[in-house]
Amino acid sequence: MTAMATAPDALTQELRPPLSAEEALVEADRCLGCGGPYAPAPCAAACPAGIDVPGFVGALAVGDRRGAARTIFAENLLGGTCARVCPVEVLCEGACVLHHEGRAPIAIGALQRHATDALLLGGEPTLARAAAPPTGRRVAVVGAGPAGLVCAGELAALGHSVTVYDEHPEPGGLVRYAIAPYRIEREPLSEEAAALAALGVRFRLGEHVERAELDAADAVFLGVGMGADADVRYPGDDLPGVWRSLPFIEALKTGEPPAVGRDVVVIGGGNTAIDVAREAVRLGAELVTLVYRRTRAEMPAYAYEVDEAEAEGVRFLWLSEPVGFLGGHRLEAVRCRLMTLGEPDESGRRSPRPVAGSEFTLRADTAVEAIGQRVRPEFAELVAGADPETGQTPDPKYFAGGDATSGGASVVEAVRDAKRAARAIDRWLAS
């Protein structure tokens, strides 16, 4: 098989490119500045991180880019990252009152990026935070993903001594290694981590945390995220050309994109499956088919992203599931069967059932399984018992948040969890 050539700019072309200064000024000026002392603006109420959206947009409207950034970072230490990856279409922008007038919502995500880049990429040493006097208390944060980074920063700002441990060589967790590069590459994760370091956070990267270090800490936050891809096995899934979603995206993010060939089959119905399919288009595949065992109505991926994937040429096969991978020395086809929906299962969705005698074959040079992730077994028991409001686990010294407790949600929801946990840890340390 001859590898397909990839357009040089295809993998680096962002979904949300930056605004020019003039574009940002014009867009910010469209904001009605709604909300007041008795009720927050709908956009602010829809933000899990609690950002004062009218406040920062209003600052941009008068040209105060750095003031806008400080308003954002006051509530979200990963404001630059979230500007790139937040599902704003169903959060702040989805709640914008301009929808009621039949007008396009304010481009809040793009404006947030414009503001935060002023500090992050402009050489500012901090994110407009100053640390409180030292408390003498030590906190270990396990995981340098969004939840771990935000919890660490919030605790450092409260005066605690915080060390973040992560087995990867760079901070960022799923954002760095598992979110598709058309959403975000490295920038601005490194800058945000540097700002946290200026706040007093210490990083121990590229190593496993030792139990003795956790025992020595006064409190521990588990921001470990989810583990490897779900361990669902199919005949032939060891053939070259068959990928799991996380290694596939990590290959893209580390500059080693695979040659996917002409025909790509993606298995799954979540946001990761959509990301993989859209990246396969960017890698030069001529036909990308996403196979999902339920219907569009049950698909967990955001509806607007399904629409965007279809517009980019991704083909969807509903009520279908794989039964095996076929090929000699490498993948040649995916064997599938049709499904029908029965009674609702524990998720509340109608359960898929195979249709007898309905098998069919899809030609495939590459197939990617994107059917979810497993909970990390080493922390499963502790994390499962975490209080949803505080993150405190059955072992009172341990707290948890982010995907480890949610089962997989957005980055901004991990920010919300981390802020709650940081406040709870601070109260517990003071008790």
C-alpha cells in the first residue's frame, strides 16, 4: 500500500484561529453586557469555571486586553487552554442572549484566546495571582492534567507548598497527549505551567510518585484522569493498521502522524471518535467512515461536532458494530454487523442488539477503536468514593477530581472540580 501524502498545513490548521486586534474589538463591541447585581449574565452562569464573561469582553471592547486576561485568570488558571478546547457552543456561547434575536452569539472562546494570549505569549511572569504567606502545609498533586494543574495553582495561591507528580515528561495530561492537534498543540500549556511555577508550584515530571512522598504530604489530590483505552478485544485487532484512540492521537501530538491510507474506519460515538475521524480527513484519507452501534440520537458526541464532521466528509454508519479485523500482513478490512435497539440499559439509552445474518465488510487501510477509557485500577477504590461537592475520598487526607471522578468530561469541568477540591483541601488543612 502506498502511503497517502499529508498536506503540510493540514495537521496544524486550528479549528479556532486567533483573532486580529481589529476583529477582537469589533466582536467584543457586539456584546450587550447583560447581567447585573441580581442575576449573572447567561453566558457567565453557563461557564463551569465561573468566569465573569461580560467583564472580560467589556474590557476587550475598550482595548484593555491584559485587564481582560486578568479577569479570566482570576477564575480559571487554564484560561488559555480552555479558550481553545472548551465546547463553547453548548456552554457560554450557547447561552448568549443574541440567539433570541436571531443573531450569531458573541465569539466568547475566540475572545478569551485573544485576551489570554496577551499574558501567556506576551512574557508576563504570572497569571495575575499573588501567593498568600506560607502555611507550612504540604500537598502532593498526582497528575499534571487540567484538574491537577488547577488544584495545584489554587493551593499554591493559598500559601501551601505544592508538588505535582506526573509520569509524562510534559505537563497537560489529556490536553497534551489525548486532545486532537487541530484543537490544541503544546501552546499555551507550557506557558500556563510556567506561570504556575512562578506561583510556587513545583513539578516532578517523567516519574512515578513514590508512596513515601504521598505519606509525607499533609494532603493529596488525585487528578489522575482516566487510564488506557477500554479493553474490548476483536479478532484481528493485533494487525498493523489497527489502533487504539489514545496512541493514535498521541502519535499526532508528538509529530509522528501515521500514514492512514485511503480508507479509514473509526469505531465509537464519543467526542474522541469524532476527533479521530476529523484528523483522519486531515491526514489525507479519501473515505473516513465512523461506525456506531446506536443511532445519531443516542450518540454521546456533541451534536454540532457531528454536523461539522459530516460537513468535512466523514461518513456515518449508524446501528453498526465491528466483529473483527481482516487482513494478511496488515489490515485490509473491518467486518461489521447491523444492530437494532431494544430496551434501555443502565445508561438510559436503548441497548443495541445484533441482527442475525447481517454481516458486511468495509475496506480499511486503518481502523481506530475509540470506545472509551478505563479507570486507573491503582486509584479506583479511593476515587469511586469521592464526595462530588468536595472531592474528599473515604481516606480524608485524599481528594480527587477531574476525569477520574467524572468518568470523562470537558476540561473546563475539570477546572470546576479542581477549584472545589482546592477550597475543600484548604479548609481541611486548617481544621
